[in-house]
Amino acid sequence: MEPVVNGLEDIYGSEIDVRRLNANLPDGKSAFQYYSLQGHPSFVLLNPEGEVLWQGLGEQSSESLHENIDIALGK
């Protein structure tokens, strides 16, 4: 099964910046602590100012993830 985040760059182009972080590595651990993420996988959508627009925990359907991205982009 392909991760739900694969291909987001192709779909949204320069509208979003996708980052994949491993919670076991320093950058990922810092992000998990900063955003108070509770488990894997976790998703965070931020606006350009760094404010959280949406957080998701656990497996997300492609449809749900795209819907939340579209809402965050004002579509």
C-alpha cells in the first residue's frame, strides 16, 4: 500500500510544501513535541505563518486528506 502523502507534490504543485518527518530522528522528534502529536502517522497542515489549520492522527483516506488540504487552501 502506497502512503497517502505520495503524489501530493504532483497534485498541488507549489501550493503546498510537503515534509515527511520520522519521529525517531531529531527533526521529527522536535516536530512531534512542538505540535503535541500523539502517535503515528500524524498529519499537520500549517498556513504560511505557521499556524495549525488541521491535525490528523492515524491512517487517513486519500479523500479525507485532499478535502482537508483543499479547505486549508480555500478551495
